[in-house]
Amino acid sequence: MNEDRGTEKVSTLVIGGGQAGLTMGYHLARRKLSFRILDGHDRIGDAWRRRWDSLRLFTPARYAGLPGLPIPPSGDDFPSKDAVADYLETYAEQFHLPVSTGMKVKRLSKQDGRFLVETDKQLFEAEQVIVAMANYQMPRVPAFAQQLDADIVQIHSHHYRNPSQLKPGNTLVVGAGNSGADIALEVARTHPTWMSGKESGHIPFQIETFFGRQILFRIVRFLGHHVLTLSTPVGRKQHPKLLTRTTPLIRVKPKDLTDAGVQRVERVIGVRNGQPLLAGDRTLDVANIIWCTGYEPGFSWIDLPVFDDKGRPMHERGVVHRVPGMYFVGLHFLYAMSSATLIGVGRDAEHVAKAIAVRNWNRMRQRATSPQSAKALGRKPDLLAAS
């Protein structure tokens, strides 16, 4: 640590200023709890702005808003990634959320009962810390990618914007999930395109039809938000599988890829003579490879015993009992299949905000030195600003 920068003391520090962090701020503010939000990007919403240009939500706008503010455009439109980014910026302004941008956290630790948060600009000391980030932080690319011919353009979906980034010639999209399918469909308009990977299934209806938007989407939302949760037997049974299973294709269908001329090939298992080697023991002569191979959690900066033997955060609905005062929001299937989405993150944030309010109240009770001061604390704050 660089002591010359000084240390700012805060009650509750929220790490992450995306949808999870802003929703967390909304619920903390409703309970009049003191907090500050740190975000590593230069501008609120940049995590969305930096995704590929044609990206749109799978969710109609009427269902995608965070608590307290609808997302424009209203109704049945599927918002673009830039519309979502601007909405998040407006959300922070609307509720006067104290977000400090350009604050990338380098280390989170604990000393003498308080959390120490080191950023590239400032040091913070907090009584409570909420890690409000998804599990998808560090782009994952196989190690053998380094052995590919240097002339092949390689790009991860995290950095892909549009086909202008590619060279003319054959293009291989590695990964058959939603990102891979969306990008392959787009690239196929300008480049001969292969897509590698095992299909994870697909939703058997078109989401952009009237029936899809008005009827079927509501069913899917109900299942993901109310049925596939840790409170139901089926949710608990499916939880381990859904933590690692690729989400079925939502907007793009296999027939769409076939009609666009995308050729399906086996999975990529290595490199031979500088070219990608497929499981069928053949190579592809390609000019470009787009890796749609997912992400690593990216929590190496957390220097606390909060992870299991598989590197996953240990918590109960976001509350880390092993390290009192620490919380997670925004993780995939934190409580429900919808937890990492605009639809589901609000419920998890509200649960964590209530837990923090109760913790603060209990700590104040413990510090009380007389019956009069204890009485002045009033009733439990988990009832304040209740839903």
C-alpha cells in the first residue's frame, strides 16, 4: 500500500458500478444506509458499451428495468447494449447514487475487523464490503491459442465489436453459446464462417413474435425467477448443473445459422502446423478466430478465505458467514437462475441490504452502554423501507 495517498473511511463499500452495484445502492439508500460505490470503468455503463455493436437484450424493455425506474424504450422493444448503458447512467443520476468511476480495485483484505480496499487511486477502510460483480470478468482463451500462426487474427468476444476488425477470409467462431451464435450470424454476412462447439439446445420459439413476447417470455421469466431458485427442490437439484451448463440459444436458432451459411464443425482441441485442430483430426485454414469461450471469475484480488476448492464464492444468498460484513451480489445463480440479470439482481440486492441493516443495528446494540442508549436505537431496521 502507498500510505501517501491516505485512507478514506466509509461504512459500506460497494465494489462494482454495473447493474448489480447500482441496484445495491438503490436498496441501501432506501434504508438510509451510508455507502459508496466504486467502478473501474471511466463511465457508468461502459461494461455494456464495450460489447459488440449489434448486441441487444433477450428481454423486452418492459421486463428489464431495475427497481424504481423503467428502462426505455418502453413496451416490447429489445433494448440495444448502448440503450442499457445509458439507462444505467440515468439510473445512478435519478437516485443520486455516490459512484466513483475510474477506481479499479487491486486488493481486498481485512485487518483489525475492518476491510481494506486498495484501488489504483485511493485506499479505503470499510465496515462492510459488497462485491457487486458477475462471475464473468476475465476473458478465457485456451492456452494452445498462443501456438496458432501469427498471421491469424485472434479476438475474444469480449473485445469483438463488428466484422471490420477481421481480415478477409475464412473465420472460425469457437463456442456455440448465445454469444457465439449471435456473432457467427453477423460475421457470416461478410466472411465464410465456421462455428465450433457442441450445441447446448435452444428455446423452441421466436422471442420477437407477439406470442413470444407476451406469453412465452412470461413463462420463461417465471421459471427462471421463481421456480429455479435455491428455495425450491427443483432449483436446488439443478443448481450445480446450471452453474456450469451453457445457456440454451435464445434469439438465434440452429436453422438461422444454417440459412446464413454458417458451417458447424467439431470442437477445437489444439493446433497443428499453426492452424486450429478439430476433434475429427483435421485442421482448418482460417484468417480469423473469434473466441466465444466464456470468462474466468477474475476474483484473484480478493485476499480473504471466501472461496471453495473450485474457486467459487461461499455464501448464503450473498451473505458470507465465514467473513462477517462481506457480501456478494450479481453472481450467476446466486439465489435464482435470474440472479445475474437485470430482472433478478434487484431481489438479491434487497436481501443483502436488509442483512446489512440488521447487522448495523445489532452492532449498535452491542455498543450501547446503558438502557437509555439501547432504547434510543428503536426497532429493527430490516423493516425500514420494506418492499
